[in-house]
Amino acid sequence: MNQELHKKTEREDRWIPTICGECYNACSILVRVVNGVVRKIEGNPDSPIGMGRLCPKGTAGIMTMYDPNRVNAPLKRTNPEKGIGVDPRWQEITWEEALATVAEKLKKVRREDPKKLFMMGTTTTVSIQRGVSVSFATAFGTPNHSSSGGGLHCGNGAHFAAGLFHGSWSMVPDFEYCQYAIYFGSSKGHAAGHAANINAQMAADARARGMKLVVVDPLCSFAAAKSTEWVPIRPGTDGAMALAMINTLLNELGIYDAEYLQKHTNAPYLIGPDGYYVKDLDSGKPLVWDLGTGAPKCFDASDVMDYALEGVFEVQGTRCQPAFTLLREHVKSYTAEKAETISTVPAATIRRLAREFGEHSRIGSTIIMDGKKFPFRPVAAVVFRGAQGHKNSAHTCYSIELLNQIVGCSDVVGGSLGFNPVSFGHPDTGQPAFAPTPAPDGLLCPGTWLTPHRIYPPRDPAPPQTMGLKEIHPLGQSSPYVVSADQEELWTKFNLSYRPEVMLNYGANPVMTMGNPGTVIEALKKIPFIVSSNLFLNEFTDLADIVLPDTCYMERYDTLPNSPPILNHPAGMGEWGFAIGQPVVPRQYQRWDYGEFILEVADRIGITRELNAVLNMFYGLQPPYELPPDRKTTREELADLHLKFNFGAERGLQWFKEHGLIKWPKKPEEVYWRIHNKCRVPVYMEFMKRTGTKVKKILELFDVPLDLSHYEALPDWHPCPSHQVKDPQFDLYAFYYRDVLHTNSATMENAWLDEASEINPYSYNITIHPAVGKKKGIQNGDLIWVESVSGRKVRGKVNLSEGINPEGLAVAGCMGHWALGMPKAKGKGVLFNELLELDMNHADPANMNLDLCVKVKIYRDHQGRS
Amino acid sequence: MARWGMVIDLARCIGCAGCQMACKAENGTPPGITWCRVEVKDIGNFPAVRRIPLPVQCMHCREPECEKVCPTGATEKTESGIVRVDSELCMGCRACVLACPYGARYFYEEKKGYYETLSLFEELAYKRHRVGTVTKCDFCQERVERGLDQGLKPGVDREATPACVFNCMTKGRFFGDLDDPRSTVSLLVASGRAFQLLPGHPSDPQVYYLTPGTTLSAGGREDGK
Ligand code: SF4
Ligand code: SF4
Ligand code: SF4
Ligand code: SF4
């Protein structure tokens, strides 16, 4: 190959527009190609997705692309024994053999029971591969499609709250106008994660402008490092602090945006003594009390003069109260003093922060944008992974989000913005267009979402027949039960009628990212046939039967990776931008896209018709831009149709290959959509109570005990397993966080990122406070063991830092790889997940989020200093 | 003739090491050689503490210690203020590595890549580096000069601006002519927030930093303890 290149006489040197694939943000990049070799990656200054700058991973992508350890040919295992350190004895095979083998296995399980197919995908990219993968699962007939670690380790709580309240996947402060933001376990705008690159630019501008940033986090994190105030809270107690702030606002200061609550939330809905909505007998619509006429009315009646938020009323012979009154009464028990004992944050600080948040919200103020008047509420409460990574995930996120709702700062100028839930579409075509719509009870249903599943209205609970038991967790997305320790016990109890027989994995490494590897491996070993498309041979491929050589993002087509733009597109004013990915160099060896593989396999097992129908649905394609029913498509064709459907016949794949992306300015009514939208959001989660009752009935049928106290309509703080440990030896709360240098476990093999991680004392080490070190005779650089209450342990090097709550122990990322196929990653960093329990006792009963915080003890390794 | 200088705003910088990567990519430096590297320091005591990122590179000193000790004249301060190493003249004695007070210099010991074999990219990228010589940040001299030739303005036009500067995702790096009192870098240096590393050291760096500007608030304790 090299010689061939050098022989080329003509010198090729050009820049090609495409997208970054080192994380799900898919920033627009320009790739310099010299004689068929990628020489440099830069941000595309023409695109709002990245605005010409790149995070470290984006620039370093070149090292992923040319890593000589990449898988280059299909492989099959010749050693039937699977386990840690057991060599699969890979043998190269042809694509024909790989395809024929997979097709045969799939035909068999589809005949027997399609649910026996388990599919998994990485969360590192939200590319076309994902769309094709999810669509294949539906076409095949299996409900078992799961996301790897990122799912359990980020989203269930934060996405749940963002979905309910913003119709989006996540939220950020309106960096351009916000004046006071309070972050709970979030580093948005300061590290990795949603729209990381663009948010970093916008957050830096906000900082320079003087936006106050309060960061509540046990670690002086990337965001806390830049904050005006760092509040080093005890892990897992953010919900208690938020509830005390709400109490202060509502009951001590009387600060709330009554008009917003009346018009945009269910605060005025009347709640009966049973805790449910009081409904109109004819229409079934929830009722409100109109103070103007002194009568109950349907929530959406056009003639309500004044919605009652407070009081006791009698309707249909029962005594009822507006939801707001119940909330206000409920939070009274969360005094700042009580929250102090739970969270360690002083009561006076909680009260002051509540007051500052309330005062900065400037309730009642407006601002003129584009000649139109909008509410101006320049405050935002932001929750993400840190605060939500606990067993109390759902209620914590709900409580924090209520802060925004109380002061009415949700999706208005300066406030907390969902990531682009409203689009009017391109001026030429009106596509892609989406907006939240109201459910029959008036509550918000997101208009766009990553997969067809929508957060509201919740699915009706049913006896589980999915591996992840999603039917009894209608409010969750990613399930630990696909690999949990108790899965067999639970499946047996629920009479799951099948067991997974074939697994297709796209790019994920669940062994490293879902929980302690031992548990995950035991679960996966039971699956007789595993196929995995990966860039490298990793810890997961050690369990695979066939490994497929994946393409790097610079070797493939990707249609609209920024759509739906609900986590990778900057929120706030600015531009819409939709880019495509395209190969910048011919792909080498026998590498194939997973998407291509799926299309081919679908054809071989005879489900092309079904797959094309689902793809049409998934991508929202309509005539004349639909996929033909009767023949296998290609990713180029799919991309072409998708692009033409959205942007017009003249703007197909060819146009995008030249231009890279399309962009146009956002309208203020899109960004600040709240006041123009009829949806209401739930300050009272009546649906939670309703769902819980149904879940309870099902669980009783199967005799499965599940703590249903989380299925309540009003927010509470629930202690996590780590808070209940009494043994004083276990004196530290161990938690992990995302390093700016890495995307989950996916970038750990990158040589440049590795080099930078070695320089940064936080990346590969265990951070504890010097006082803890002193007490235990541990010095900077010492090798220590971290041991959980249940005896799980990991070893690593100590980084003593003043920037951590002395009760805490922090570890970055999904590190500690051991696979030989990733030599740069091997032995680097600390495998935090090793400490985690992976079972029902450690998952949020409402949304299934795994508790990612463990009470531990530490002691020096006998080898002492490393 | 301009006097090139750089300003790094530690209030904007989040320590992402994007500059370190941009430099690796632009200049194709071999393993272990990080012309730009991002260090992290904690200042203060819990809870009044902050993590401060500190990108470090050649300071292009006005009085370069490295130049003084170089026996062959390989290290030279150019008219435009860029301190550069002529790899043809460098004999690899490494006196400069020891003399540089900022740890900015690296000895390129052997032609070795990040992996067992050189990747396609590495073969292309390492061509400009000569084994057995000392290397360091050159303010992206080639890029800046190519830009100037095209009539572009360094620090303003992307194609004439050092890679670490135009790529920084917090817009925290600035480049320009310190002799031009109206350049952004001059204005920032005069802003009252600027400082040099090792204050008082005679080397007089032409890379300035702006103070992080964070108040070490008492981390959520009203009594300030
Ligand atoms: S934020 Fe993600 S997509 Fe953007 S440059 Fe970084 S790794 Fe690439
Ligand atoms: S790229 Fe910018 S923000 Fe990132 S470390 Fe370098 S100077 Fe700081
Ligand atoms: S920083 Fe070091 S290498 Fe650079 S000019 Fe100064 S003394 Fe020389
Ligand atoms: S100026 Fe150029 S050579 Fe120097 S650190 Fe920045 S990118 Fe590297």
C-alpha cells in the first residue's frame, strides 16, 4: 500500500468536508488529504456545528484512523472457550463466509422467535449506522436493541427530565443571555458531552461576559474549575439540595412565576384526594379552577380568566387542590437544615443560592428579539450525569428541573434551553420540521427523539418479554438487565419465553462500559453466537464469535448525523446546520461499514422489504423520496433520498459531497418556543403515580419485589445504597466522571489522547483529598486499592488534590483496558466500573439508571509507590 | 518587521488540550514531543480551591537562555521574534534543553512512531523532523510565513495563524504583533491581567498569560472557612 502511494506521481493535496466521529456531536470537519493519506483534521469554519474549532478528540482522530491495531478483515474464533485472558484464536475469513454464517444463524432465530436476537450499539456516534441498526431490529421483529454504557451511565434521568420538560434530549443555559446558572453534576460547556465543542466556545463567551456559574459537584470538575462558586456536595444528594431551594423559593421567599406556572405547566390542574387529576366527566380532560368565574373548567378551555394555583375547591363532590398547592406543601418538609444534614451543604448557602437564583430570574421581565417580545429569565438550573448517576436518578433530575419551572425560565430568553426541540425547517422545503405537541392531558410530547420511542405519554406497563424488562420501566431508556447479575433470576420470575441466542453489536464495548466486567462477561457468555463490528479487538470482542472490520468515520458515508439535532446541535440563537459524512480516502483492507453489513444481511435473510419500510419510517421519508420496497438499498442511496427529501431535489448526496453542509439562520420563535407552544409540563407527575400503580399490579403477578416509592407524583430525595452503608471503614464515596480527553471507552486507544492523559494528573489516577491521604499514610503517586462494601476492588495511582470533597474519591472515564488489541489503552487509568454492582437493588426503580456511586475503603498496595 | 507574541487567557482556557493536539497535527511531532502541552495545577485549599489549566510551550523569550548556550548557532532568535532551531546546524548536545527554564525543548532521539510500525500518517508527518536534534514550538513559522506571503494577517486570518490559536475551542489564545500597539495581543498585554511565567526572570517571554480571574470563593461555606 505504502509503495503504491509513493509511486503516485501526481500530487494530491485537498481539503474535504465531512464530520467527526470521535463522539456523538459529529462536528463538521475539514480533512486534508495528501496523496491519499489523511494529513490533518481541522474544524470547518463554515459550519455552526463546531464553528471551525475542535476538541482534542476531534483533532486526534487521525490517530484512530491510522492505528495499525485496527481490525482489517473478518475474523472467526477457533477456540470455543470464552473468558478473560482466553485467546479466541482468531482466524481470518472472507466476507462471504462471515455473511453466510451470520445469515444462517439469524434465519434460525427469526424462525424460532425473533426476540432471540439481541442488538447493541455504541453511544459514541449517533450516525447512520445507528439508524440502520435500530431499523433492522424492528424489521427483524426483536424489541431487544440496547445502547451500551453511555446509556446507563448518562441518560436515563437527565434525558427523562429533558424530554418531559424541554421536549429534548438534554438542556443547557442560554449561554448568550443567561446571567446565573447553577449546575448539578454537569460540566456542560467545559468538557466532553452534548455539543461539547460549541458549548465550550459559548460558555467561555458567557464567562467573559460575566455569567455567574455555581457548580454543585463533589469534585472541582472542569466546570467547577471555571465557576464563580464551587459547592462541593456529598455525592447523590443533589435532589435534597434542590428541594430545599424550591422550599426556600416557594415558602420562604415567595418567588415564583405564577403566570408561567398557570399557562405552561400543570400547576393549576386540580388533584383529588387520591392524588390523581380531577377530570371533566364528558371529555376526560383534567380540570382547573377558574378564579374569574369561580368554577372548574377544562385545562384547555379558552375562557379561563384566572387559573387558581392555591386553595381548596370542591368539584364533583370531592375536595381538590391545584397541583401547585400540593407541591408547595410537600416541599415544606425539605428545610435547608434537613438538606444540610443530607448533602453537607450549609443551610445558609442553600438559602442564599435559592435567593440568588430567584432574584436573577427577573420574573416578569421581557426582552425584544427580532421585533417581538419574549419573556426574559436569565437563569438556568442544569442537571447532568453526575447528579443523575444514582439510584435516585429520576427524582433528582425532576427536582432540579423544577427549579427552572418555578421561575419560568424554561425555553425562554436567557433561561434553560432544550437542545433544539422546535424547527420550522429549511426555508425552501420546510424540512426537517418538528415541535412538541400536547398529549390529550395537555402535557408535552417531544416532536423529535433519537429513536421512535418517546418519553411522554409513557408506555403502558406490561408483563415483560424484553431482555431489559422495559415493559415495567416505561420511564427509562437504557436497561442494566440486558447484562445484570440478577437477569436470569428475573427472567425466570417473569417467565421470559426465550433466551438471547444471537447478538449483533455495533462498535460498543459493554464489558468496559456497563458495570463490573465480571458480571457483564458472565451474562454475555451465555449468548451462544456474538457478532461484533469494531475498530479494535477489545475486551468485548474476546467474547465474540465473529468480528467484523468496521470503518472509521473518515471512510464512510453518513447522512445527516446532526439530525435529530437534539444533543449535538448548539442551543440558543445562531444557525441550523446539517452536514454529511463522506469518505475522504478509499477504505483499505476488507473494512466494511456496519450499515452496509446490515443491509446485506437483511437481504440474505429476506427482510429487505420490511427493513426498507422501517427505514422509510425512521427517516421520515415520503414519496418521491422513499426507498423502493423490493430491493436492497445502499447507504449512498439512503443518504441521497434523505437529503433530497429534506432539502430538495437539487440537494442530494452529490451536492452535499461538494458543500459539506447546509445552514440557515434560526428564528427566535424556534429557540424561544415556549410561549408559542400549547404544551404544558408536569410540575406534578400524576403519570408517575398512575404508572406505578400499574407496574405494581404486574410485579405482584410475578412476585417480584421492587421499591415503588419512586413512583410518586411529587419529588422526594431517596437515599442511595452508598448512603446506607454504616461500617465506618468504608468512609469514601467513590464516583467517576467524564474526562474532556475521552468519549466513554472509545477513545482510549488513541495515541495522542493517551499522551495528553499521561500529562494530566486527573486522567489516569485516583483523586482523593490530601487530608484523607494524611490520615491513611498515602502520598501522591502511591498505588492504592479501592475496595467496595461487597469486596470488589481496583488498584490505581493516587492524585492528591485539594479540589475534591474529602468524603469523595474520583476516577475519570471508562479506563483500565486489558485487551491486547488496544495496546495504547491497555493498563491505562482505573477501571472504575469494576466497583459497581449491576442488579435491581442498584438501579433506579423508576428509570432503571444504575447507581454509579459506591462506598469504599482504601489502603496502600503492598508494592507501595509505583 | 513584526514582533510575534502570544497571549493565553486562563479565564477562558478549560485545559482541554485541544491546543496540544492541534500542534501535534499541524507540526507532526513524534511521540513524547509535545511542543505544546497542557498541565494542570490546583491553587488554594479546600473548599476555596480551583483547578487551573496551564498550556506550556516555547515562550519565544526576548532573552532566550537556550540561544546563549547553543554552541553551534543552531538556535537563533529571528528578527520577527521567533526563536527557532536550525536542525541542519543542531548537533544534539542538548545544552539548550537544560538551559530552558520552561521545559519547552525536546530531544528527538530516534525515529520511532507511536506503534511498532510507522503509520501512513506518521510516515508523512515526521519527514520534517531530524533525528538527533532538539525541537520545539516555532510559532508555526511556516504557516505564519506562508500566510504573510498570501497577504494574510497572522492572528486574524486563520491561514496565517498558529494552529493552537485558531483551533482553541474556548477562543482563549491570541497571536499577533507585540510591536503594534493596536493588535489584540498588545491590548491584552496592557490590560492589567497579563503576566509571564517565572515573573522577574530575565528571559522575558513573549508568550503572556491572562489571570484565571476566578475568585476563590469559599466553596459554598458562608463563614468562609
Ligand atoms: S466534540 Fe465530539 S464530534 Fe466534536 S470534535 Fe470533539 S469528538 Fe469530534
Ligand atoms: S485548546 Fe484552548 S481551552 Fe483547550 S487547553 Fe488549549 S488553550 Fe486551553
Ligand atoms: S522558552 Fe526555552 S526554548 Fe523557548 S525561547 Fe525561552 S529559553 Fe528558549
Ligand atoms: S504556535 Fe504552533 S508550534 Fe507553537 S505550540 Fe502553537 S501550534 Fe505548536
